[in-house]
Amino acid sequence: MGSLKLNIMLNNFFTSGGILSKTLQTYEPRHEQQVMADAIDNALRAEKHLIVEAGTGVGKSLAYLVPLIKWIFDEEKKAAVSTYTKALQRQLVEKELPFLKEHVFKDLRFALCFGSENYLCVRRLKQSKKFGLFDMPDMQDIDTLLKWANTTETGLRSEIDIKAGLWYKVCRESDLCHGNICKHFRKCFYQKAKAVERQAHILVTNHHLFFAHAVSGYNVLPPFSAVVFDEAHELEDVASDYLGAELSNYSLTRLFDSILSRHGKGLLMRLKWLPENDFSNCNAVLNTVRLQANIFFDELSGKLEKSGVMRIYQKGFISDTISEPLSALVNELNNIYTASGDENEKIEILAVLNRCKGVLVSLEAVIMQTLEEHVYWAERDEKRLKISATPIKPAGLLKEIFDNMDTAVFTSATLAANGNFNYIKERLGLLDADALLLKSPFNYKEQSLLYIPSDLSAPGTKDFEEQLIAKIKEILEITKGRTLVLFTSYNTLEKAYAEINIEGLRILRQGETDSYRLIERFKQDNNSALFGTNTFWQGIDVPGDDLQCVIIAKLPFAVPDEPVTEARIEAIEKEGRQAFLEYQVPQAIILLKQGFGRLIRTKTDKGIVAILDSRLRTKGYGMQFLKSLPECRVTADLNQLRDFLAVNDIIGAGAT
């Protein structure tokens, strides 16, 4: 394809007589989509970074894919698209990219990229079966797994419902891979996927895999010169996980069990040549490490407050009972590695050996606080205990990573706060990036109504929670279902669930089953309300009549004494700046926009958003939140909610 042909194609792609109009009967030209495509095209040509907030309905997927593919063919380079969710990854490779390949870019090749642990390892599966590494309760699942392994084309975990603990024993792990000396190499699902990736023009990856690629020295994915980050508002949190350090009791137990489990399974049992004395010595040292690790995490658990989260200020805040026996275990494994004469065996011994060394490095990092500009903290979640070191200001590291690309484009429906990109630019190290704010083409004044009551106490006051729950009940009595209620506190959610009882209304709450099943139940039952926190603020897509109302219990400010938030606030204030206005408010605005965005997903959707936080009216920063939302009618009158639902013929439609 020549560049002239492609230039003409871009200019006419999104017009009323363009390719989309001719190939998609339902397509309606959107000025914002053309503007976004042109801006991305210019950024790619100029080798600049670009931030684009594209409101719901702009059609951002095609707006970035078309200029990106055009640039790929013009410049004969490769690119990546990175998403936060695997669901959006699949949508791109199952919907948008096949459409573009069929109708425009006939020679286009693209690849769906997942981390190696998503793929079945045939060698590990057969090895586990041969050496009896599975527990008896798993045997039925093993039969299912073996049958599936003979029929699957991809070997991807998403194709089969299997317990995490069992999958871990049979999935592909990079340091355990035998590579081209493996007798299953030609049949290897992961290697087949990598072959497709190497031939692809576009790699469709996810943020976690992108940062795994970056911190590995760019050795996970094939080379590419440009990247588009969709769902870019999630980048800082994902990057922080990869740019810090973490140690958990679960990860140590898994490591120790891979060497030799309490059920007599693991690496040592497969080394039939190992002298009994060497086996006993290694096992004895391993048992000592287990014991000392238990002592370590018991002490950590005792130090944790009732909240289950604590910030760690002092070096050596806890006794390092693990490093000494773990170093002894490293020596034992090193001796076994040296003695082994089997190349395949040596790969597995070396993998375990290096993992133990990695734990020693992590221990020193989190206990002696060797990582500069990191916040150190510990957390207990049921039986899982972990210590983490998280970068306070990851922007510098992120800038280095992004500048490794010719062009990086960052897009989402929620990147701006109060009409500007100052917050996201600073957090991601993008101070020099160009930015573009494109509003949604939807008519929010006609499609939605924003309810902000004037009779509620302020959050944090004695009466607020009681009044909040009463107000939620009032609204649910009007809507009679099809309502998503978003909380900032799981305790408040539980209290509301216990106290709200409306005849004919089924209340579903986060945690009673997995999120996917919960959302499906909600869609199927118009007489239901769904209570959720955290992840339910974003990523839930319920278009059409199944959702008529979103209730937001409180402005979603991060808890100020949560360790990472607290450290980032301190760092900003240390520079003489206002952390509340520069960090906490913009962060909350972006999350509020996500919650608000659950309601209107198409141009025909209609409904109500209720924000039950008086600070929108009483605080000076409240106007920043309101200005950041789409323009819609605002009311404090519950009767107007009834009128809106009645006029739009959606009140109580699911009632019996």
C-alpha cells in the first residue's frame, strides 16, 4: 500500500460517505472521532507523546487503530496496543481488528498477547501426571485438563474453568521452560503464540504484560516502535506493582512446595539419583526455612493493626528470621545443581535456585528499606500476609519507559480533571506530551438526570451513614430495580445491605459470587439492585434497559492514611504544594467520572445518576467535580426523578 492512498483513506474514513459508513450500516459519523484520529496520526508522524480523553461514544478504538495501522504500513514499523482488561484485548482482536483487516488493511497481521502463565505447558502437565504431583481431590479436574489439552488450539487458561492452585502446576513459567531442547517444543502453545507475535504488525497486549516486558529489559514481547495505551487511567497503579518489591507468605509457601511439599511432592522427589544423605540435608534446611518463615509472618501479623494495613517507617522493623536459613538452602540447591548431569533437570534446579535468591533480594529491600523513594507497608487479607515497597513518585521511571518508544498515546474516557491534564501528566511523567480533550457526542441533557440531595449531612458526621442508607432506600423505592449502587466502604455496603429491605426488590452485593456471575444476574433480573465497591466503579458495561440508575454513595477520595496515598501526599506537601487540590481531588474526580460513566453507554440509554455527597454543594472543590462531569440537568427534588423515569417510560418497568 502506498502512503498517498493511505493518507486519502484516513481523511475519508470517518466521513458520511467514508469506509465506515459503507461497511457498517449502524455507523454514524462523529466529528470527535475524526479529530482524535488526526491527532494520533500527527503524533505518530512527529514522534511525540499524546494524551487523549475521549468521552463515551467517541469510538476511540477505531480512532486510534486506523491511524496506527496506516503509520505501520507507511513507515514499515510495528506497534502495540495495551489495555487494562483482557476483555478489551479480546474485543480488539475479535471485533475491530478483523473488521479493519477485511475491509481496509488486507495484509494486516495482529496478535493477542498474554503472559506466559496464561498458557498450558504440555511438558509440565505430563511430568505432573507421571510423577504424581497432583493431589487426590484434583484427579477429576486432571482428567478434564488432559482431554482439553488434546483439543485446544491455544492452550489458554481462559478456555477452561480450573482452580488456580492446579493451574500453577501445569502452566508455562519462563524460568522453567526448556526452550528448543524440550521434546514438546513444536507443539508448545506458548511458542506458537510467540511465532504469531513475531509476524504481527500490531501486538495487542495488556498493561501488566507491557510493564513485565519493560522491567525485563524488553525481552518478553517482540520489538515495537509505538504504543497506544487504552484505559490509560490505570497505568500508574499497574506500573507501581512492577516497579516495587513484594514478599508474601503465599509466594514463599508456593516456592517451598515446588522444592518439596509436605505431601512428598516437588523437585527433590524427581531427582532419583540424589543420594539419601543430600536429600535429607536439603529437606532439613527447607523445613528450617519454613519454620522461620512462619515465625516471620506470625510476628508481622501481630504487628498489624485491626485495619489489616500498616505503614512501615523503620528499617529492621521486624526480625529477619528467613535470610540465614534461606541462604543455607541456596547453598544446598547450588550443590545439587552442580552435581546434576541432566540439562533439562538443571533448568528446573536453576529456576528454583534463582527464585530463592530473588526472595533474599526482596527481603533485604523490604526489611532494610534499600529502595530509595519507596513507601514500605504491610497488609493482611484474610490468611494472606505481604510486605511491599511501592514507588512514591514513579513518574521518573515511567518517563524513561515511555521515551523508549517513538510515540506513546494515552487514551481513556477519564484522564482530565477540572478540564485539564495536569494531574495525569505529572503522575505518568508526561509533562511534555500534547493533550486533547474530546467530549462525548451523547446528549446528556436529554438522556440523563443528576440528583444531588440538599438534605444530607456531610460525610464523616455522626448522622451521615444513617441518612445515606435512608436516602438509598428512598431512591430504590422509586426505581424498583435496575440500579447500581457504588460505595467507597465495604462496611457501609454491608450495613446498607442489612438494613434495606424492599418488597419485590432483590439486592445483589459484591462478594456473594464472582463479579461476572453477579453482573449477569443483575442484567437478567430487572427487579434487582447491585451493591459494589472498588472494581465496580469501572469496567462494568450494562448498556440498554438493564441499568436505569447509578447511585454514588460518596465522593471516592482515597483513604488519606492508606500507606501509598499518605506517602504521596507527604511528598507533594514537602515540595510546598497543596496535595489535596493537586493529587487527592483530581484522583477522586477521575474515579467519579468512571462511576458516572457506568450509566450512559449508548446514544439511546437513559437514566439517573444520584451522588449522595453534600460536599458537591458546600465545598469550593465541589464545582471541580461537577465541571468534570458531562453537562446534564441537576436536581435536588426526588419528584423530578419520578417524573424523569415516567416520561422516559422506564419507571418500575421490571416490577411485578
